[in-house]
Amino acid sequence: MPRLARPAAGASPSDRRPLRGSGLRGHLSPPPPLGFRGCGPRGGGRAQGGGDEGALGSREPPSHAPCLAGPRSPSTMSAAWIPVLGLGVCLLLLLPEPAGSDGAVPIAITCFTRGLDIRKEKADVLCPGGCSLEEFSVFGNIVYASVSSICGAAVHRGVISNSGGPVRIYSLPGRENYSSVVANGIQSQTLSRWSASFTVTKGKSGTQEATGQAVSTARPPTGKRLKKTPEKKTGNKDCKADIAFLIDGSFNIGQRRFNLQKNFVGKVALMLGIGTEGPHVGLVQASEHPKIEFYLKNFTSPKDVLFAIKEVGFRGGNSNTGKALKHTAQKFFTADTGVRRGIPKVVVVFIDGWPSDDIEEAGIVAREFGVNVFIVSVAKPIPEELGMVQDVAFIDKAVCRNNGFFSYHMPNWFGTTKYVKPLVQKLCSHEQMMCSKTCYNSVNIAFLIDGSSSVGDSNFHLMLEFVSNIAKTFEISDIGAKIAAVQFTYDQRTEFSFTDYSTKENVLAVIRNIRYMSGGTATGDAISFTVRNVFGPVRDSPNKNFLVIVTDGQSYDDVRGPAAAAHDAGITIFSVGVAWAPLDDLKDMASKPKESHAFFTREFTGLEPIVSDVIRGICRDFLESQQ
């Protein structure tokens, strides 16, 4: 399978510098001054081998064409020649090579030319004016990753203003931890590692004539870059996801299959439709120790992502996939690294063979952080190898849900193109991302149920049915929504707490079996009891807290103070009154706005229509808290 390929040192075919050295000079006379010249040398400058045509088959220029004013010494200017054939005339385009002297002519570049496009240790370039600061892609500070825009880096460092000007660029070795700094209107980005770097200083101006079309045509045309701009800005709007590709970099996979794996990941990234309004991707390598290669915010165009994937080197070591998955769930998806609110977080884990460590715990941690884990397994262990696998069911225990959707298998790394589209379709099915944080799986809901004598046994069961219908809507699990219930009269009784039951079936069964207490009504004391004893133990929970109070009469104590204390503790209260419950009490207990958090019905049978109102209110408040 072909690897992700690009020209040497990162240049695209249109970015290649002209051939230098003996490749052409051996067939030409000493170089003429800068500019366009006919391919056939004049005077005694005939190509070696005789004949009336030069080695490039061109005719001698007409007599009025500029001729050699005298050879220049190679020590004064080294040059590069490009044969250009158009309209029946063969021309040579001569580019100067900056030699650090005062006479060096800067090469005209575009706003988008990157450090990796200049394949020299030192070069003088000329940046155009009027480049949009938002278009610059800059990684680092003072020392910049070679994928950065040269002109953007020069503006960032203060070498030139946005009006352009001459810049001298120096090539440097690659490094790790390029920093993010705001300078001169440009926010540079962090980058964990890159293979080459550069820095910039003030350049020296050449003559105006030397910076004309003859030089600039050797650089990538501006129009070609601009065609990529809409892709960078938009992307596939129908596929919104923040995706970390966790690739296998262990000795299990080896160098050759590692490269095939990168090729496959590149194809997936390309088909996703990466863009600012589409999916964002990053990459982590699992080996002896996990390594975040680049984050979500580092690249927002497919071309840059492909280059970044290509630059990732093979690390080797044990396949500690569990360690890498846990690290990714905890460290990769943060606001600082580019994660977006309301966008599903996804980790695509590639496993060649089987992991060397425990992956089940890592899967639990990922689910706790709202990360959807996909496992792409390649070359599953054969029966003779199963004895070396710690847990043969490692895939089922690591994925977001063991329902077949989050697991994907390929027999080997050869001929994988047909597997790209089905995987992309899965990754873009955001409605299937069950591990993403939603109002249905990221809330703690406590029910405070009135068990006073005025309710009666039959109406009490209608209240329990009301509670059950709300509870069963939510995704109750050890890492999802949690439910608790307290019954009160003058006293309070915790029927079950948030940590007692972690399945919906158990919670609903316990609610059905709650025994009716009977007694007086002290709602204020019950609120204080619930805040202290039910919500207190989960005060550090990432879930949002809700309290639903169901009562049928007036409280014998104050409700305003305890309710205000609950609000201050971050608990949103919905009050539901029946029969003789005073509206003033209901409003005093409810969160703001009161009209959407307080409900009343004259009959217990009227509780059923309120179920949907409370559920919608919980989801509305949850979404507002995520803004």
C-alpha cells in the first residue's frame, strides 16, 4: 500500500525549488545576469556536443534579446536554472541563491509559504503586504515549526509588519514543545513535536526589478493556496466530532505495519472533512509510554493533518494501550487543547494484536470523562496466542458500549481502503455517541417525596409512579445519571442514595417498593436534610444536581431559607404541588425563573402530564449550564 507521500522536506510538487548543480550547468555556458534568457547561448556559448541547439533543444534568441554582459563568478552568485517552454519559445528562469552578501536578491514568496518550502540553511525572502493575520498558521515562538508560515512567523516576531518586507530565514533542527504566544496580533499555536524548525530575522532588500515575476513564479501560486481556504474554514458540517486517533506504536506492529497504519489513518482523516466547523482531529501514539503527537487545535485543514501524520515517528516498546487510553481521556480533551463544548469526544484506538496492559480500567475512565471509545482491531490473536492475552474480552470492556457499534475489525493492514468509509460513517454518527455528556447521562436527581397523612396510600403510589416515570427517562449507570429518593413527614428517611444503585432496573424496583410513612409535613427540614446527607457526598461529582420536591400540603416550618441554601449549593429545585399545596411555598422553593420550575395540579392524577415538563426543564437547565 502506498504511504502518505509528499516531496522531500515537505514541499509539494509545485513547491519544488529548481534543479541546482551540474545537472544543467554542465550543458550551459557561464550563467547570464538575472532575468529571462534564450536557451541557446550566444557567441561562443554553444552547448557541449556541437550543433546549433543547446542541450534543451532551444534556438538561439533573436538579436534584439538581451545577451550576456559577461560571466559572473560562481563565488559571487550561485544560481538555479528552470527550463520554461511556452508559446514555442524556450526560456530559462534564473533564481538567485542568497549568499549573505549585500547584493543578494530576496525571493518573493506568498503569505502561505511555509518554512519547509524553503530547502536551504539560509535564505532571503520577500513577504508581500496585506496578508490576513487570521490566515497565518504559526507554531512556536522565536523558534517555529517548519510547517509555520514564514511571513506569519516574521510578523509574530516583529521582524516585519503586515505591510510585508524582506525576511531572512535560518533552518534549524526539529524539536519538542513549541510554545503558544500572542504577539503582534497573531496567536501562535502549541505543537508537541516537529521534524524541522526555523527562525527569522530582518532581511536585506534587493533591487525592485529583482523581485518581479521572474522570481515569484518559482513559488507556489497564491491562487492555489487560496483554493484551500474554504476547506480550512468550514469542513464537513454534518460531521461534528473531536477525535483522537490512538495509534499503535509498539513492537507488536513493527515499523512497516506502523507506516501502513499511518496511511490508513490519513485516509480516514481526509474523508472526515476536517475544518473549523467540521471534525477536528489529533493523534496519540501508544507504546511503552503514551505520546500526544498533536492536539485538536493544531491543524484544521486536511493537508496539514496529513503532513503531521506523515511526520510521526515509530517509538517501539510494549503496547500499553490501556495506559495510553487513560492518558488520552484525562489529558487530551481539554479547553486548552481545542476541545469544543457540545461536540462529541471520540477516541479511535488501533490495536494490532492485543494490549500488553489492562484496558478495562482505562475504558471506565474514558466513559467517566464522557469520551466515546472505538476499538479498531487488526489481526486478532489466533488460538495459539490467546494464552498470552490478559483478557480475551478486552474490546468489549474498553468500548463506550458493548453493542457492536463501537468495535471495528480489519484482517490486516493491506487493502484497507474499503474499510475507510464505513469507519467514517460511524465516527460521524453523533446521535450514536452514547458516552458523550448529555442531560440524560450527566445529572444527579434526588426526589423529595411527601409521606404525610393527607396524601393517603393510593395517592402515594401515584406519586411513586410520577417519580418512576421521570427516573426511567435517564441513562442511569455508574458513570451516567444517578437517582436518589428521600421520604419526609416530620422526620426524614433516605430511601436510597446516589451511590446505592447503578442500574435503571434496580432504581425503578426500589422506587416501587417504597413504604408509605404517614405523619406531619416539615418540608423545610427535609430540604436541609437532603442537601446535607444526599447531595453532600457527591459535591465533587461532574454531574449537575437537581432536586424534585413533590408535596400535597402546607409545610409547618419555613421553606424559604433551606431552599435558598440549596440554590447556593448549586442545586436546581423543581417544586410540584398537589391539592392543598400553597402556591407561595412552591414558588419560594423553586429555582428561577419560578414559572418554569414550579408546577401545580389539583388532583394526583394530574401528575402524569407534568412528567414531560420536568424532564424538559432538567435538560434545558443542563444545556444552559454547559454554555
